[in-house]
Amino acid sequence: MQLSDVILPTNVLCNVSAPSKVKLLHALASKASKGFDVTEEVIFEALDRRENLGSTGIGLGIAVPHATISELTDIFILVCRLGKAIDFEAIDGEPVDLIFLLLVPVNRKSEYLTILAAIARHMRADGVLEAIRKADTADQIYIALTDGR
């Protein structure tokens, strides 16, 4: 799977400001709710439930908050690079500045792990994280994420 298969250029945000993990999750839930017939509260509560199981901060300044949402009909990914890293209780203890919000319909759970693996694999590729962090625009971040595909 290529990230360009699941990430739309319009769903990449650059230099977002968030003072905390909870406020960031609320902001991401609000943005995500605009494209679906699902409320911000439903999305936030699903993300919060998942975070209560353990942080989705996977290390290297990356977090992948994710949840299944029964009301969704399609996979939704929102990529967000923060202007300033925040504490996300990541497994390596480092602050997070790159977030991949992943929302999946319940009936497409099988694709969930495939997408998570694709994100992790691509973030480990040479130069990708550096290019994302040096990017000045959301378009430049998208190109770094998708290799221009």
C-alpha cells in the first residue's frame, strides 16, 4: 500500500498549534467531522478511549491516534505537523510534532493494520522525516509523504 492511496492532499495540515494532547485531539476530531456525518464528540470519544489504552505516540516525534467509527463509510486520514512539539506520552518519551489521525469504518478493520504498517514503514525511509520537518507548506509535506505520487 502506498500512502498516496489513502492520504488526500487536502488532509495535510502544516504548522498547527496545539497546547496539549487533549486539545489537539479535539481539534483533529473537529476537522475530521466536517467531512462526514459524524459529530466531533463521537470522534473525540473514540480517540480518547483508544488513548486511554495506551499512547499512540510511536516514537521519533510521531503519533498515530486511531479509532474505528461505526458511522463512517470510508477510511479517513488527516496528517498534521505541529509548529511546536507537544507531550503525547510517546513510548520513547519524546514530544510529538507529526500526527497521523486514522479513522476506519468498523467493516474495514482489516485495512487498519495495513495502513498503520505503511505509515510506520514510510516514516523510517531515508530522509522522509527530515523532509516533512523542513517543509514550509502542506503541499511539500504531502510530496514528502507520498514521494510525489
